[in-house]
Amino acid sequence: MSSVDVSSESFTAGRSCPLSYRYEPASLAQLASVGVDTLYCVGGLYGNPFALDALDRLLETDRTDAKVVFNGDFHWFDATASAFDQIESRTANDRRFTRLRGNVETELASDDDAGCGCAYPDSVDDGVVDRSNEMLRRLRDVSREFPAARTHLASLPMSAAFQVGGQRVVVVHGDLESLAGWRFDPLSLNQVHEQWWAMDAMRAANADIVASSHTCLPALRQWPRNGSSRTRTVVNNGAAGMPCVENTRHGIVTRIGTTSAASNGLAAIYGVKQGDVWVEALALNFEFDAWREHFLSMWPAGSAGHQSYFSRIENGVGFSIDQALGHSL
């Protein structure tokens, strides 16, 4: 991933990472930590209102006073004025919710042409990149009907920190050096040199746990600290508003709490315990037929959104839980 000034001739919309997306891991150590008992990290809602309904049901079941952080890309498929307004209003006006901007919100609030701001790696086909840029332009046109919302989106932070039990949790959209970083993609986390980078970056960020999203595929990794029985954990929820693992149609959210999901009447897909805290992936079981119909009303056959995403929405994704956990390539 390259970091280039948007005005530079070498900048490629959708591929390059704008300089404004960058930060040092050590800067995250300066974030004030908000104390919570239970934290839900909901990255990649992607404008799915039925996923918000499912989140409400999870929170109603959870016996704790849970807080939610939307760690970016809560907008994406909501490409009509009414759909955009619904997602914006529901995520912005709930006292339980904290919002961080992802690349989508950042580019919606900007008039520079960084495309979708996804910073796609070379492994992603050019057609996907071009269609994502087209989708962002359409969504930005819709967002211009809501100037106050655009101003608010521009003011949102890129990161936040929470204290859950004895663990300091740093929440980002991409990784510990970029808003649109891919270093917490599950395939990246399988590489030994990336694991060493992650541990060094977490040390600099004073992070016991890092929660991310952005890559649309979930991951969970836990590593021992040098010379200690303690561990550090990286968790990526993949996407809350789209299928994340094979043979499913649900999204995934991350739950980090001083009590387990099971002890609160919830079922975790997978998870680990670190110190006094559970880090778990939970299914977000939204109403599929209603979401399918809503999606098609905005992105019918032949549209950029349909070409890039409908197959995944309809048929799921070829990615296993074992892959999310790093047990297979």
C-alpha cells in the first residue's frame, strides 16, 4: 500500500492511500481510554439497516450495559437519500454508540478524488477497484443532500481507546498505521514478518487488544509477549453487514467483555480469553430476504454495486472459520 498526496501524478484512486490517512502507532498510545465492561465493535455495517436491527436484538439480549463502536464504513450500499438518512440518523443519535470514520465516511466528507479510499492491494482485480470508485461517487452525490451530516462525518476520529477490565483496547478501521491499512487482513496476519510488525506496533500503541475491520474478512490472532506469559490479541470482525464466512448469510461483530457471551445468553462463533477479558466473534443475524430486496432496490442487476457484491450477499463467501483463526491458508 502506497501513501501518496492526492494531487500527485502517482496517486491511483482506490489503490493509493492518501497521506491524511496515515498515523504513527505511538500516537494511539496517547488516546484517552474510556472504561466499559462490554464493547461491541461493528465495522463494515455497509448501510444495512437490518443489520442495525439485529444489533439492537443482540444488545437487548446481552445482560451487560454494553457500548458500541462503529469502527468505520457504516455507510456504503445506502445510495438513496432515504437509505442514507436512516443509517446516518440511527448511528448518530443513540447514546450507546460511538462512531469512527472509515475510508467511506472520510471520502464522503471530502471533495478530493481519492476514489473509495480503500487502498486495495494488488490481489484485488482492477474491475473491483473501478466499481468501488463508481459506488463512492454515487454515494457522495447522495450525501451532498445532507451537508450537516457530511460536516459531522468529517469531524469523526479515526481511532479510539477503551479500558475493558485489565485490557487496553485500541479500535481502528484499518490497522495501526493507516485508516485504510490491510495489515490486519487474515492473509497478511498469516505472514511471520507481519506478525512481528503487529506485535511491535501494538507495543508502541500501548494496546493489549486491537479491534479492526476494513478488509471484509474476519480474523482473530493471539500472540505471547516476549518474556511473559501475557498475550496480545488482534481481532477483525470482517463485516457486520455482509456474509463473512462460508455457508452463512450473517455478518459478524466483535464482542469484548469482562464476562463471556455465553454467560449473557449469547453464542460466540469463536473467541479467546486474555487476562480477565473475553474477545469473541458473534453472528449478526439480519433478515436476509428483506436486506436482499432493499439492496436490489438500490443496486439492480448491471449496477456497480450488484456486479461487485450481489453474489457475496446471495451466496456467501468462500472463507472458513479455520482461515479466520489462521489454522489454514
